[in-house]
Amino acid sequence: MQAYPVSVPLPSDDKRWKLVAATMRRHNYNATALIEVLHTVQESFGYLDDVALRFVASSLRLPMSTVFGVATFYHFFSLKPPGEHTCVVCMGTGCYVKGAARLMQTIEEIAGVKAGQTTADGKVSVVAARCIGACSLSPAVVFDGEVIPRVQPATIRDQFRRWMSHDA
Ligand code: FES
């Protein structure tokens, strides 16, 4: 089968888009890979936003309505994080061995939430991701779309304090 020379540019230089593109490439940009591609987006970003859906639709040459239909049909896809802020903790092997579990534990201690949950005040949604493509920066965490390298429990504490205070 001939490879489809896709020319859709990545939405940004966020390395997570490369993972999404790699999943599509692995499936030769075949439309039947849609669900798996959406899974990769969700595992990397925590949810599927409009930018992601458009990127996937153009890359797989599918109508936006099809992609949107699939994304809304399955309950395991979410189109928005429920919290005002999103904290994605990479739990891939590279980050795990560098202390990602400790970071998750810190979040639970200070904010009372685990992966997949949102703080009671609606401020922060916490997501566990597989490798987000930044292993050289492990352990890596993504605060509101910004990849933070070599995160320590203190980094988590500071960020959550800022987010959960009134002026965040
Ligand atoms: S394992 Fe975390 S970025 Fe690769």
C-alpha cells in the first residue's frame, strides 16, 4: 500500500502532536484508525479539543462531522477538561522511573484528587498520560498545555497553590 504523503502541519511544536502524527503514520493515515488516533490524543492531552479534532480530520481526510460524531459518541472521550486548569502527569516508563508516581501522590495530598478527577472547586483537572514524547525532560508534567521538565513535588505544590488560590 502506498503511503499517503500527508502535508497537514502539526498544530503547534508541542511534542505530543508528534505522537498523534506517529499513530496516524503507523496506520498509513487510514480512516479506520480514527478511534485509536483519538485515543492517542486523549492520552496525551487529556481531552479532545477543536484543534485536535480538526487536525485529525484533515490528516485522515475525514469530514469534521465524522470525527466529531465519533468523539461525542464514546463516553471515554471528553471534549473538554472539566476544570479551569489541566495538569497532565506523564506516567510513561521514562517518567515513572524518575518519580512520576510521587508527583501524583503529591497532587493527591495537596488537592485531594487522583488522575481522572477534578478538584472540588472546579479549578484543576488531573490527567495521567502515557509517554508524552518528552522523555529527556522526565519526569515531565504539562500545566495548561506547557510542558514542564524535571518536575519535583515542590513544583507541583507551587503550581497547585497558584491555581487553587483566588487569583489563579
Ligand atoms: S515517559 Fe514521560 S515523556 Fe516519555
